[in-house]
Amino acid sequence: MPPSSIRDGPACALRDVVIGLTTLRGENARHADVNWENPYLIRQGTWLRGSLHVHTRERSGCAASARSDMLSRYADAGYDFIAISDHMSYRKTSHRHLTVIPGVEWNSSRGEHTGVYSLNEKLIESAIAISDQQLLLHTLAGQDALVVLNHPNWQEPPHYSREQLAEKRFFSGIEIYNAVIEVLEGQALSTDKWDFLLSRGQRVAGFASDDAHHTDQTAKGWLMVRAKSRDARDIFRSLREGNFYASTGVSFSEIRRDDSVVTVASPDAEEIHATGHNGRRLARVEGGFMEFDLSRNAGEYVRFTAYGRGARMAWTQPFFPGESPCGRWRSGFVTDWKMSGLMTSPQGDIADAPFVPPARRASWKTAPASDSPAGFVNVHPVFEDGDGIVYFSSTFKAPRTATWRVLLGHDGGMAMFVDGKRVFAEPIRRNPAVPARSSVNIQLSAGNHDILLAFDTDHGMGWGFFFQFEVPPEQRPHFGKPSFPRILPAKTA
């Protein structure tokens, strides 16, 4: 199914509410208003230090005293703002030296811990009343809220696996560092999962926090936000715009982009690294200054990490080059297909689906393409809860003899044939559909080629797929300028 929909939910009524909300707001609704080409475009303001993930209710004794002690601890440490995010509980708080951002740590019985922050206190209170995270994320989509998935690498198995994160939508970011996990089971650092999401096209910010439950757990992981003033509205606006970095003890004196060149400087860094697709280190310099040309990175994101003494670190938000959302080396989504009717499922799984010769495709109709999300071939409105195999056919012209990677995002099982030969089969159903979840390399000679897809609707659980081409990294030096197979009109196919 498309990323904006729920299947396998607790109730049809919940699914209908969520789908209705998504239809109203559109797949591109986001919590943050980040300029992903340059999150640090707005340079006016002052760097302010703060934490969004702090608890007070877990302490014994007087709750008011515990809250006062925690706030005083952060004020004495030189913090400018804070959010008290107790579990499923919100209480209005103020402090004479700290700007307080209203927040709560929402959590479910399944261990889905989520930081919810908003200047609209009623929105915080309404979030507490929601028991399903999927509904929570969709309800807050497009609202004046900041939503952070907390400590992905806490415990074993972790709170969020990569697959679980890939299926989430409508959240602002993840905690890439959670200090309290240093003394608990799991990993405090979650930059691996941040890179996983960024590499799959999800624009999400990286947050660091203390997750302090006691006063001796404070000032270990924080955010530095560039805001016009200490007013809560200015701080919250900068958070939503991504104009901040995360730190455990290293500072940035400069984060700037000029055309395609990003400059980062840190007075207390011993090394700076540039990181790109799937966590690959793109550059490393000793000292506290780096200039990096984004055009060297073939259209993918780049983020920067400064390493200081001991284990101290700081992380910028990612920069995206500003080309098409698909990047320089990826094509747009292919949505122009001829589609069969619903055919009987083969005995076994999608890997047993037979090839259908071109002569038997004359009566096939044009497949429907979805506007939300763009690029998703959605067959559910046509076949609803029907069970069977649907075929999709197109003829592509390869501009040269080369190897391309086909990227598939499908929620039903799928197989692919190229010129009559089966080259891919994945029977597993995974909801929702996520672009580029699966991939296969295909070698094409210059000229025309027949591509046939077989898709399992799986009793209505499979809704459709994303399809696009990518030039594999090892092929890029041979291309110069990227080019992709293109669909031939039906009359010339």
C-alpha cells in the first residue's frame, strides 16, 4: 500500500480516519519546514543551547521539587531552553532563566517512544489521548508540531528496527544520540539508522538529548539552535526549520553553503568527516575546517560530523544538492505501464508467476498512477480486496549498452522479467510501500527491451509499487552524464 495508508491496523475505522487525514493533507505534508538544500540558510540570530528530552516524574518525593531541581540544574549549566517531556503526561511549566517548550514523551505498549513538542498545549494534550502511533503521526501531520522518534537503538531488539523506521511517515527526525543509553542496554548512537533513512529519500533531522531522569544525567547531549531571540516562538521556528545542530561537547562556529560548496568550522574539533549515502565517508580532514563541494557526491545528501577530545562529537543536519528529488543518478518514477486484469495466483508464490508473451497483452489497459504519493502505481482502487496476480508491461529504449539498477518499492510480492527472462522475485509482503526498498541490476544493450512486472495483490494487502532506474556507483565513472532507459510510446513499441 502507499506510505500514506494503514493496512493490518487494529481496526478498519482507524484505517479510514488515517487515510482520510492523509488524503486531506497530501503525502508531502511534513512536521518541519526545513530547506533541505541548506538548513542553515538563515544566518541571523544567536546560537542557543537546549534539550528537548528531560524527565521529572520518575524521581521520588515531591514532583514540584523534582521539577524545580531539574530546571535549576540546566539553568546553572548555561542552557537557554528546555522541554520537560515526561511519559504520557503534560504539565505547564515556566522558569525565570529558561525558555520552556511544551512537550511530552508519547509511548505505546509496543515500546514506541516518541517526543511530541508544540507551542499549542492543546495539541500536546490531544496527542496523549491517542494510543496508536500510526494514528498519532498522521494526526500531527501538517500541525504546528515537532515529532521525534526516540532512542532507536535502545535495548535488544532495538526500539526501532531499520524496517520499522522505513515504514514510518510524518515525523520530524530521530534521536541520533541519547545519553542515558550509555549506561543501559543498547547503543546511544543511532547515526546508522539516520543514514539508512536519508539514503532512502526520507528527509529527517538528527537530534541529541540527555533523556535525563535524574540531575546527575544532565548536560551530556544537546541541541544548538540558531534563533532570532530566546522567545519560544523563535526557538521553535528554528527547530522546525532545521537550523540547529546536535552535540555531545563539540561546537560549530560556521555552517555555511555557497552555491554547491558547504563550509564547516569548529574551534574544538580534532577531525571533521563528510558522510553520504548509506553512511559512506566522503571526506576527512584533521583540524577544525572543511570545505566540501556537494557536486562531487553525485546528487546524494551530505552531513558533517566534528570529532573533539575523547568521545565528544557534533553533527550538522544533512544537505541535499538541490537537484531533482530523485538525485542526479536516479531517474524519476516510472508510472506509464499497461496493466492486465486480475489473474489467478499461481500455486506457490510470486516466484512461480509465468511470463506473459507480448502477443497476449493487446487488451491490457493503462495502469493508474497516484498523485499522493507521486510516482506510486496504485491498483487498490481497481481491484480492492481481490486476490491474484496483476501484470504490468512497458517497452524501454536503452540509450547505450550498460548496467542499470532497477529500484522497486512494493507492498505486495513482485517479480520482474526483462526480455522474457526472470531477473527478480521477492514474495514477501511489506506494508507500506517504500521507494527503493528492493533493487536488482540489469544489463541492457543499446536499443529496445521488454520489461514485465508481476504483482501479487494478496487479498487487497498489496496496493502497488514504485519503479525507477539508478546508475550504480561502480558504473558512474563510465557515464559522465547520467542517462536512463526511457519508455517508448505504445504505437512504436
